[in-house]
Amino acid sequence: MKIGTLRAERLRAHRLTAPVPTVTAAARHMLAVQSQDFAAGRWALAVRTRGATTLRTVDRAFDRGDLVRAWTMRGTLHTIPARDLRWVLSVTSERQRQQAASRHRDLGIDDEMVAAAARVLEPRLRDGGCTRAEVFALLESIGIDPTGQRGLHLLFTLTIDGLICQGPVVPAPTASGITREQRFVLVDEWIPDSAEPDDPLTELFVRYIDGHGPAGAADFAWWSGLTLGAAREAASRAHGRVVEVEEGLFVAAARARRSAGAAAVHALGAFDEYYISYADRTAVCAADDLAAVGPGKNGMVRPVVLADGVVAGVWRMPPTAARGGVEPIAELFRSGEVDEVELRTALRRHADFLTADVRG
């Protein structure tokens, strides 16, 4: 497949040039959106949605129980439709458990500690849940030291065990603030209705291709955290539900039509799926520019400026942006490659996402 065609197909699959009506529809289509940076994860849904979606619009979807955040794969937090959480974890939890085993031994986390944490947390997570600070205080009350990432890894373990997830958004302390915290809630209480696909592994592959194709088994293995063998098995079992356009390269069986007037320039957030969710990112970012985007030694992946499907630079919001009136700052890799008016429009859309509710 020609590189220009691949980019155009991915832009549509990611709903960047074929946006959907609502943030819940965007989440259903993408299935799992990387969200260890919670603000960036919420923007990832908004940028794939028609119209002027605001931060509070996304937060209301969490508060209603449509969306949750959890360690769904690779030991990384993702936003996922609530009803898809259980079956996705049925595919990915064991692999995540294996990958975390060494670190858990170092932290002294064993089955007894996990069971003790579950016993003290379960009754307290009912009726609205607890913040992370409240969870850590409960752990301390039974002699479990949450520092040194022990508390975080216990929350991770209880999540992949299917007990808890992150649900309602904690309100910001001030009207102009941007909250980055959610309450931990019980899955059985917060998610009464769950999808039950007949073949969860195959379903995971199909849903990945629907939201990320064209892509192959190696890309799916990286995204899901599964072994390459499991990824190839999933691709084999998905025959008839996806289309193999070239040997080992798959697209969705039904692809969205590009929207009339779709933007050519996008401001994508940190860790956006368009960039991060492939084994080889050079299809959308020049090899010489990868280091400027990340991940680097600190594991960060910077927000990017996308022009016709190609990463053309990075951008950032000043610390005072939430109060309004502050423009994002772009750092383009090369001059003359991005239309200045389209760039300003893309950056302003993100600024409005953060501040429209405050200004209104």
C-alpha cells in the first residue's frame, strides 16, 4: 500500500477525517484510548467528535457510567466503554499480570496483600467510590504502605482482577481548574451491563483494526501487549471480519467515508493513538523526528501537530491556559509545511475544549 493511501486510511479509521457524533461513539469505535494523561485521553475522544465538544461533555460521559478508565493493556491506563471492560481484561489481564510479576515481588505484593486490600476497599468503594488519596489512607489503616508505587500497583492488580475501575470525575477545586482525578468504584456496582463476545481475542483484533487500520499482527501485538503468536492467531481467526489488503495488512470490513471539509491539520494530544499504537511509527512520523515526539527516557510522548496525516511538529499549552485567553504554542519541525491558518484553527479547537465551559 502506498504511504499516502495508508495515512489517508488511518486518518479515516481514527475518525480524524470522519468524526463521529458523540464522545461515547468515539470511545466505542476506538475501543481503548491511551489515557495515563487523563486530560489528553479526554481530548483524544473530543478531537474525533463532530462539533465543539468540551471537557465537561467528556466528563459527563464518565459520570453517567458510559466510560471508565482502567489498566486495560500493557500496564497502561486507557479510556474504554464501560460495557467492554470485562471482556477486554479477559484477554489481556494474564499477560499484564506476568509482566508485572517481577516488580510486584520487589514491592512485596503477594496474594495475601491483594486480598487484604480488596477486603478493606470493597465496602468503602460503594456509593460513589473513593479518590486515590482516600484509597491509600485505607491501605495505611491496615498496615500496607502505599508509597514507592506499592499502592499504585495494588490498584492496578485489583483492576486487572476485575474488581475496580476509575469512574466518576472528581470536580476541579476551582471553576477554572482542569481535574485530572477520578473516583475508584466497584466494577460490579458501576458496570451493570457488559458485552459478551463469543471470541474475545478475535473481537479485540477486529476492534483494533476497525479503529486503527491499516495495521498488521505486529502492530496489534504492540498495542494489546499480547505475544506475537497470540496476535497472529487473532488475525487468523478474524478472517471474514476484516479485509486483508496486502499480505499481513488489514483494514476494517466497513470503512467510514471521509467527511466533506475534513480538516487537514490536527492538534493531537500526548500519547494519541494515531501515533503511539503501532510497532513502527515511521509511516506517520519521519525517523529523524521520532526522538522529538517520544517516547524518550522519561516515557513521555508529546502532543503533535498532524498535517495530512504526517507529524509535522509538537505543541504545548502554557500553564495558565485553563483560565482562558492563552494560545497553545506550536514548535514545527520545518517551516512552510503547515498552513498557518489551519494550524491556528486546530490549536484553538483544543483551547476551546479546555475553556469553553469556563468562559460560558
